[in-house]
Amino acid sequence: MSSPAVAVKAPSARTVAHKFGGTSVADAERYRHVAQLLLAREEAVQVTVVSAMKGVTDALIDLARAAAAAPAGDAAGPAWRERWHELRARHRGAAVSLLGEHAGGAVEWLDQRFEELAQVLDAVGVIGSLPEEVLQRVQGLGEVYSARLLGEHLRALGEDCAVLDARDVLVVSHGELGVDVDWERSRQRLRDWRQANPQKRVVVTGFVARDPQDRITTLGRNGSDYSGAIFAALFDADELHIWTDVDGVLSADPRVVPEAVQLESLSYDEACELAYFGAKVVHPQTMSPAIERGLPIIIRNTFQPDHPGTRITAERDFSGPVKGLTLSPNLSLVNLEGTGLIGVPGTAERVFAALRNSKVSVVMISQGSSEHSICCVVKQEDAARAQATLVNAFAHELAAGQVQRVQHVPGISVLAAVGDGMAGQPGVAARLFESLGRAQVNIRAIAQGSSERNISVAIDSDQATLALRAAHAGFYLSPQTFAVGVIGPGNVGAALLDQLLAARGGLLERANLDLRLRAIASRGRQLLEPRGIEDDWRGRFATATDKVDLDRFAAHLLDSHLPHVVIVDCSASPEVAERYPQWLAAGIHVVTPNKQAGAGPLARYEAIREAAAASGARFRYEATVGAGLPVISTLRDLLDTGDAVTSIEGIFSGTLAWLFNKYDGSVPFSQLVTEARGLGYTEPDPRDDLSGTDVARKLVILAREAGRKLSLEDVQVESLVPESLRQASVDDFMARLPEVDAAFDARLKAARAAGKVLRYVARLDAEGRASVGLVELPEEHAFANLRLTDNIVQFTTRRYCANPLIVQGPGAGPEVTAAGVFADVLRIAAGRGARL
Ligand code: ADP
Ligand code: ASP
Ligand code: MG
């Protein structure tokens, strides 16, 4: 517009309407804050709509119900009296705190209002029921008190402001589609009121109004947002600011989805859908007066007044297919099922018409493409009526067997995904269903609005939180998120925790992968964190006093309802391995360098495999063989691509590799063992290495991976510890170790004579025979030319037959082992959609 009068109006001479919710006016301190915020804004006309103090509307409704339920005037006085006192005290307290020595008038005014309230409650007690009219009158009183408190406070600060009781001005009627404003009458009344109250700042009661019969009424729960929009329209405001306790509209309810993100802008349509499907941050009807006038609505945070908030306007931006996700709880599913419905036109209309006639509003309707059933989602309290209505409406078809049944399922929630960008973009629904499917959410019905701005699914309420979080992550509103628990923060575990926390930021940025470390357990203690541990895990774990309990550990990880859960077991404990089947069955991925599961009892191993196959959770244990080397994954790739393994051979022990690489007869064998022990290359008791059992375990793991039903007992193991030294203490063993030197010397000499070297080798042959032990190999053999502690694994397969496939490299050490474990976690994440 070009008229100079309008040009000077902006920006300081604007009319702006504000609405403060109950969360913004919970107590005196907050009223003070709101007043300061308002006074700091230079506006030509400032209209401020307020809600009741937080919780007051609920308290008033409770009072009215209590008065109706309890017989009046028993000896102790009416049951509501105590709560009435509390409520009055809360308001008086706020008045005194806000107004100090000037509080007298306000307190007196409040006392009168509360006396009137008590009289109403007494009357309700006498009639023993709560007429709707009385409920309407009582439930809106909080706004009347609240506007008065803010108005008086502003006046006490020297501002000339007027308090408008919306019951004197706003006329609405309750229609089928909600509350309709009688704009003409309301405008007329406001004009009259304004003549007597021309002040620049006006404080208005939210929520309350009059009906056409001049009875007091309200705009429905959370209706102050709507009041804000109505008064913005009545005052011809340029903008409506809705102040609340969050930074704007978020991609999901932040109480359910902690990682929800703030949305900079929304179209009216998007905001309408979000509000309709339960995003409590705006009331669904708020938009209509704004839309008609093209009035921008800005949702913003009272406690962060500098934050720009979310701007809701007519403009569309197609920044992503889905802007927000919501849940509406307390619904029921009503299902009409029958073969006789197939191909019969107009059935859905009949269902609608019947429900409409009995005043059941339908949240969502969906018809299977087979037309075999029609299912509607209705409010739980309407469900029985809806069912009865449909039984009645289809009585003829039920009797004739064309409709088999009309069922009703309570405990339903609807999850809705909303965004203008969805229209015409394929794959959005698929992404939603995939996320929900992975989280094992059972979808009962699906509907897509014909505007293609919304997809909604009906799910069981007890899966609602899980579903919302999974769907949220699925749309990259938050990244792929894993709840991670680490058991056994020893050498490997500690290295893994360090690596995990160091890599976190980068993975989040590059791969959109969010690994949230939520639990650590050692043999004695555990640390269960509600939010992720981002740094200093050592310090945090050092203060943990909680006794270890692996059931609670797993439950804690699952409770996060993050899309994925992984437990990393860095212990060497069989008891922990014992839990894998149950964890996998619960959908928890298990990653471990612990050989107990892979090489333990075959029955347990099979239970683990079965549980993983059934739930889709992954069991990965790459680091059990060759530490960080890609041994098992190489074997898997061979098998998965259709190759067949003929034999597997290798040197699987860094300790034994080192000993025999070094052993050339220049020093006795026992001396080398002592040296290796000194260098930290052996276990504290070197017999754990020399016995060959550990190598045998690794061979069992590979054999099983290759499909052989092998157990440790089936492996022929040559122990390098003579019978006579097996029972000795470690010190004794070390002292008596030279007893073995002569035998080793003889073997070395024999090998040398034949032009060969000695190596400790594991073998699985084509017939499935497994052995580990000391063998003679030609000097040019691959196993004869390793670097000190390197491991080597050689796969001979149908494809790699003349020239076997070899994996070789350092096969021990906490850092590389932890990296092998970490790589398993990342492989699982990649399989779950992380962009690695
Ligand atoms: P007020 O008292 O200001 O009206 P409400 O409690 O009615 O506040 O609404 C604000 C609350 O709405 C927020 O604290 C938040 O928990 C909840 N909420 C639900 N869904 C959303 C969403 N998508 N974005 C922001 N807040 C949401
Ligand atoms: N106080 C009313 C309620 O709690 C209205 C509102 O706050 O929006 O429903
Ligand atoms: Mg609200």
C-alpha cells in the first residue's frame, strides 16, 4: 500500500496482538517477566491476551466436579473447600507479590470473585450435578483473574492500561465444526468498549466469551490461542505473537522427542494439520481468523524473547517432505468388516453419515483397497456409541451376512506426518512405514489426506512414543540414532569408549549417525544415563555407585525408544554371553570381541543365531578373530556371494606368531617366552597362549561362520604346555619352563634338516576336520614370512583355489581390537540407513 498514513504505521506504529499461555504466567515472577517484555515493545496498540495461571483451569474444573459429586454441607464442610482455599491463596499470593502495598484493592476484588465462586459451588452441591452452563462459567474464571493481575501489575508500573473481560465483548456460537465467532456483534461491542477504554495497552482475558443467548461460555480447552487470533482480528492487528515455553513449533513434541528441532516457518495449512493432530503448541482454530486476514502468527518463547520463533504465514516452503510429526492419544478404532462390502459403492459415505448423525466426529478414516473393511478412528469416549451406531446402520447387512462384524479397539493413537512438501513427492509414505517397521511398530490403519499434506497412521497407544521417535529419526529430523551400552570398560572397552566419543561429532555431521552412549557396566557397577554421555566417560563412570544389573542395563537402553539399540560386550564373561539371545530377541544388536558366544556351547550359539534371525537384530563379532582385521567379514562376503569354502588355515595368535618367528635356536625357547611376557605380548599366565585353546576358539568361530557345526571339543589341540606343568602356579611354571627347551630344540632341528620352519597353525580342512598345533612349513610359505606379531588367515575356496585369499596384519592390541569392534557397530548402522 502506498498511502503515507500506512507507511508511517510501520514498524513502531503497528498494532500487535500477543497471547501468553499458562506456562508463561505460572506465578508472580513470570507475570513480572511478561510485563517487562511487553513494556519493552514500542507498539501503537498492544493487545495482550492471557491464559489462566498454569494449572488453574484444571483446578477449577476439578472444583466444579467435586462440588457436584459430593453431598453439600456434611460436617467437615464441602469436599472442595480445601482446594478452593488453595486456589484463592495462590491468586492472593501472586497479587501481594506483584502489587506489594498496593495489593489491597486487587485482593479485595479477588476475595469477592472467590466468594461468588463458592456460592456457585454450593449451589452445584445442592443440585448434585454439574450443568454444562455452570461448568462453562466456572472453568473460564482463571483467565478473568489472570488478566486482572497482569493489568493491575502494569498499572502499578505506571502504565495506563485497560483490562478487557472478553465476556463483555466476544460473542461466539458452538457449531458442528467448532466455535464460530459472531464478528458483527463482537465488533460492535468492542467499538463501544473502546470508546470508554481507549488506552494503548489492553490486557484481555483468553478462553472466555458469551454465547448468542448471552450465557458465559469458553472456546474449548487451550482456547486462549484462538482468543489471541480473534482479538488480533478484532483490533486489526498486523501480527499475532503467541508466547509459550518453547522456541516455536518444533518438529515434534519435545517432551516425547528430545531431539526435535525448531521450525523457522510453517504455512497456515501445515500449522492447521499439526494443530488438528494434536501439536498442543497451537490450538487448531487459531488459524482461521489469521488466514482470512493474512495475519502472520509468530510462535515464540517467553523465556527467550530474542529468539525469532516460528513464523506461520500463507507462504509455503518446500524445505523437506515432512515438517512435523504429532500424536493424538485416547482414540479408538472402529472397524466394519464384510465380504459384502466389496464393490458396493457408497459404503464409506454411509459410515460417515451414520456417525455424523450420532455426533461422533471421525478423526481418520481408511478403507483397504480390497474394500473388505472400513476403519475409522474416533475419540475413545465416542467409540461405544460409534460402534452401536454402525451396528444399527448396517443391521440389515449384518443380518444378511454381508457385513461380518463391527469391532471396536480401544487404546489407539494416531501419528500424523505433516508437510506441504509431501505433495507429489513419492516415497514419503514408504519412508514413514519403513521407520515404523524397523522399530517394530504395528500399524493398524493408514490414511493420506487428499491434500497430500498429511499421512496418518493408527497405532497402539503403548507404542506411540516409540513410533514418534522412530518416525522422527526416519525423516532425518533427527539423525539415525543408536542407544549404545558398553559392558567391560577394560583395555579394549576403554579404548572403544575413547574412540566412540572422539568419533561422535564427525559421524553425526558426515554420516548423520548419532551414537548415544547411554550406559556403561563393569563387573561390579553400572552407569545408566538418561541423556547421552558426551565426554569424560571415565570421570562419570568413576562416580557410578549403581550395582550392576544387566536386565536393568538393557531395559534402560530400550526405554530411550531411540530407533536402535546396541550393546557392546567387551567383557570376557560367559554370563554376559548368556544374555545375547534374549537381547537379540528384543531387537538389541550385539557387538563383541568376547569369544564366549562364538566358540561356546553350540546350543547357545544357535540360540543366538535364531534370535537374531527372528528379530532382525544383528550379532557381530569381527574382533574375536584377528582383532581389527577384516577376517569374518571377508568370510561372510565370500559366502554371501555364493562361494564355497574348502579350507581355512592360519596363524591366529600374535603371541605364538612372535615366538616362532623369533625362535631360531640362538636362545632357548623358554627364554623367548620370558621375553615375550616382559614385552606384554602374552597373557599374564603365558599358558593361556601356549595351550592353544584360544587359537582353537577362533578356529571354531570361523568354522561355524562357514556353516560347520563345530565345537571346541571337536578341535584337535596340541598344547605347548607339557602335562607336568599344567597345574603349577604361574611363578613355578615360569621357573620350570626350561624343562621344555630340549624338546623344542629337537623339533626345530628336525624341521631345519628338512629345510622347513616351525609355525603354530590352525586348520579346518575340506572334510571339516579341525586342528591346531605346531607344524613344519616350507621356508617360502606365506605363514613363514610374517612380521613379528602379525596374524594371517588363508581362505581356500571354490573361486580362490589355486591362489588362496589371504588376510594378514596386526592381530592384537586394545586399539586395533576396539577399532574392529567399532567397525562392527558402524556396519550395523550402515545397514540401518546411516550414510557411511
Ligand atoms: P501454553 O500454556 O503456552 O499455551 P501449552 O502447554 O499449551 O503452552 O503448549 C506448549 C507446549 O506444547 C510445549 O511446552 C510443548 O511441550 C508442547 N508441544 C507439543 N507439540 C509441540 C510441537 N510440535 N512444537 C512445540 N511444542 C509442542
Ligand atoms: N486456560 C485454558 C486451558 O487451560 C485455555 C488456555 O490456556 O489456552 O485450556
Ligand atoms: Mg496452549
